[in-house]
Amino acid sequence: MKNLLTGGNGQLGTQLQHLFDDKGIEYTATDSKELDITNAEEVNEYFESNRPEFVYHCAAFTAVDAAEEEPGKSLNQKVNIDGTRNIAEAAQKVGATLIYISTDYVFDGNNDGMYTEESATNPQNEYGKAKLTGEELVASIMDKYYIVRTSWVFGEYGKNFIFTMLNLAKTHDELTVVDDQVGRPTWTKTLADFMLYLVQHNCEYGLYQLSNDDSCSWYEFAVEVLKDTNVTVKPVTSEQYPQKAYRPKHSIMDLTKAKNTGFEIISWQEALQDFLKKIN
């Protein structure tokens, strides 16, 4: 086995499967039924038997609000921390390269400028804390690894902000969206392309940040998504739209390191239009 995908049926994992299929790359994709990443013994046996060379670790607990209290808090710990530790230790034993996905939620959102890979982390929600611990585990356990922080992910193969907006637009004439949280949207296709690019171009191991280029608020993102509909989008503050988990107010990540690999990053506006054409 050369390429192993964990979380193969998730939004990013499914995108990677399509990318590999398009490029004729052989791979094995697993979900929790085929490989329980929270079971260290099962993970070790699987890796010892199959000995993957590259592990695209897409399996994650991503219910950010649910992670704030039980049972989601325990699942967040088991999947994002224990599961990542198990995958990293097993991958290291067989000499594999690990590609691990992290999040802009490792930052507190109080920075006025862009966050670089060297910026201080200070996660303010349980999901961000778990993903940062995952980063630290990968970096301490693995010799060959890529950690890729991303943000505001959308794609064809799962629940996301765009589908939520489009579905609400079918039954509402007016929608309210927060305008005081600013970041970078990321198309799963761009993210999957970058993950494969790192491997195929033998890029330097370590931490990278990847999203689509340019930035916006959730309100601006929604306006662009719904610009061809008759729905009115109105801005509100985060205080007017309370959620269980804290969201960073300003989490624009610097993409310089990713760009310096030679990988071309399209803007979120271009990515959105390409995405909307695909789903339509």
C-alpha cells in the first residue's frame, strides 16, 4: 500500500479520492468501520500489515460546538488527540510520511495582522485545543510529516456553510450572517491539490498554512454565495448570534510559505464560482 486515506468518506477525504482517481493514483481509503483510529492496537496491526508510505490523515471530529460539552468533548479528545497519536505512532513505526490537517482555530483571533506559521497559538475552544495538541503530537512523534492548517472549508461532499446558505435561501427572503469574524474560505479541491503537491514535489517537511487567497467576513462570503438569488443578507454581530464555541474574530493566515513551494493558490471568489458551477 502506497497511499492511505483516513476519514475517506468525509468532505476532504472524498475530495482526495476523486483527485487520486482523476490522476490514476492507487490508494486505500478507510472510515471508522474499516479502521478505528481511536483503537491503538487496531491501528498498529493495520499499519504493520499494510505498511503505507503516505498517510493522508483526514479523519477528525469537526463538530466545533458539540466539542464544548459531553459527549462531544470526549469524542473530540478520542478522535482528534488519541486518534492522531495512534496514527502518528503507527506511521512512524513503518517509516511513512504523514499529512495532518489542522485549523485556524489554534489562534485566538486577536491579531490584527496575518498569522504566520511562527505566530503564537492560543486556542479558545475545545476543538482548536485538540487540533493543536494533534499538531504537537505529530511534530514530536514523526520524522516525516506535513501539518496543514486550513480554515472555513467548503466542498461538494459534505455539510458546509455554502450548502447551508443555499438551502436556507429556498425558504427565506432574508438571512442574517455575522460580519465581525474575518478569515479565508478554503475549497476542498484547493486543499486536496496542495496536500498531494507537497508529497509529489518533495517539499520541506513541517508546518504549512493553506486556504484560498484573499479574505472576507462570513457576511461577505454569504453575500457572494447568494448574489444570484433574491435573498437579502443582513449583517449581525457575533453577540447577536451566540454559539457554544468561541470563533476567532480575525483568523487570516499568512500563505507565503505555501506559495513559496510554487503551488498556485486561486482566490476564494474564483474557487467559489468554480464550486458553484460544479454543483449546478
